[in-house]
Amino acid sequence: PMAVQYSNPQDLSTVPTGMFSTADLLTESMLTNGPQGNQHLFINLNHPVSRVETQGNRATRVVAYDLIAQQERSYQAKTVVLAAGTVESAKIAQLSGLADPTNKIGVGITDHPIYFTHFALPVTADLYDPNSTSKVLLQPNDGTTRPYNIVLEFGADFNQGRYVDLDLLDRHRREKGNVMLCEIVFLMDAPLIEQNTVQQVGPAYAKPVVQMQPSPLGGQYYGEMSAIKDQLIAALGGQPLVNNDLSLKGAGLGGVAHEVGSLRMSGETEDGQSLNDGVVDTNLKFLGYDNLYACDLSVFPSSPAANPTLTLAAIAIRLAEHLKEVV
């Protein structure tokens, strides 16, 4: 139900802004009366999907396990869309024994390299404002010589965590002192890596085995990115945080939950025909099936040099428009 299981034993007073629950979003939709809300929406909480059953080239049933009643339940629809995420959607596809004509199900999972450093703006800096927060996107990315984007975060502590208690917010301000916390983040484009895999080797309740090596691109551009970082901090009048330095640090593999590519989208010819070299076609339909689709980060054919949420929202809207025409 959550993109990342959040745990911060040092300070449980914050709620990270980047975390979200699909169950919460669906429940909010159920509270909305209308065709985009509860008139056409049914929710089954506590029902992890174990498999999709197929007959010939059609998906016939979705089988889930009711954790409350402790029994299997099955559901039918004209169209089935897997949207469980890069790891879980691949897991469901493997548990379902789906046809895999290109042998790409669960292959290629990749996360984009991210390098970052934190710094402080003192009261003498032109952009100093201890009560504001902002993100600025810089795009030197030309796809070849500079395959990365840069995000400048001003007031990064407010960007990355919401303070739910005013007393705790006051304490946070006292502890950080008379500075504005900021961050520079470099995000790199990365192709899928064929050696990276998601493999479901046990029953539905078992965790899949994820083998993922980082993209080799990061080290190649580290010196260039570090120089740009130094120029930006100097121009802003930034300074190191106490007991810290300004060197770029690499984010842990999978640490930002932007994994993509386990059910990759096929390429397309100039006249709009799918090359059928992935798991789903350009309409996100599984190859070999008439009514089975995928719509999450698993279908990305590469890992973009940016957070992928807006792109995912765009392809979800695109798929919805397509299904309105074919269902």
C-alpha cells in the first residue's frame, strides 16, 4: 500500500511528503460522488493479488487472498490492468505464468543514479528565508554529453518532511539555527540493465528475489557534476552544514523508490507500429493478450533523469483514454 515503508526512529514527529498510500487515494475517490468517484469504483482492501488467470489470449479472473476472512476470492472484468509497481507487477506476472514471447518479464529493473549534497544559506545570503521552501529544476541535459538534470531545493527540511505539531516545528527551528537548509540533487538518465532481474521463486506470500546493479554512468560524470555543484553553492552564498562537507554523495540503490523497467514497453516504428521487443506494446497491452495491461513504473523503457511521477500520471491518462475506445 505504500511506495516506501517509512521509518525514522530518530524523529517520529515528521511525515515525509514523498510518501503516499494507494489505499488512501482510492478511499478519497470513494468519498467523491460521481462517475469519477463512487459510481464506478469498488475497493477491496487487504486483498493482495496472487495471480491473474488466463484462457487463450484473454485474462479471465484476478485471484486475491482476503487477509481478513483468510480465503481466496476471484474477480472478473472486461479488462485487467496490473498497477502494483515495478517489483510486484512483475511478481504477479510470473506467478500467473503469463506468456512471455520476448523473455523480458522481470528483466531490466533499473533505478536512476542520484548524487546530492546539503548546504546552508546564512542570513546574509540574498535568497535566505527560513520560512519558505521551493524546488528549482535546472536542465543542462542534452541527452548525450550531459545526461542529467539538477534540482535545487531551498528550505529542504520543509520539502522533505511536514511538521505536524507547531511545538515540534519551533523546536526544529531552534535546533537548526539561523540558517536555511538547502540541497542540490543530480538525477541521471539510465538505460535498463539486462542483467538486473526480478524473480519470483516461491509462493505468492514469499518475497521476490531482486538482483539489481547500479547504472555505470554515475562515476563517469562525477567530476563534472561536482564542479557545477561548487559553482552553484558559491553563487548562492552557501556554506557547509555543521560537521558536514559539501562533497556529492551517491544515493543508495533503490533508495528513492524509482525503480522501473521490469515489464518494459516495446519500441515503435516510424509509422506507429509496435516493435514487440518488450513485455507490453505501446498501448501498454501485454503481448499475446487482448485485455491485459500494465500501468506503473514497470513499463518504463528507461529510467529518466527526473522523478517519474508526472510521466506515470500521463501514461495512466493515456491508457484510460485508450480503454474508453476499446472496451
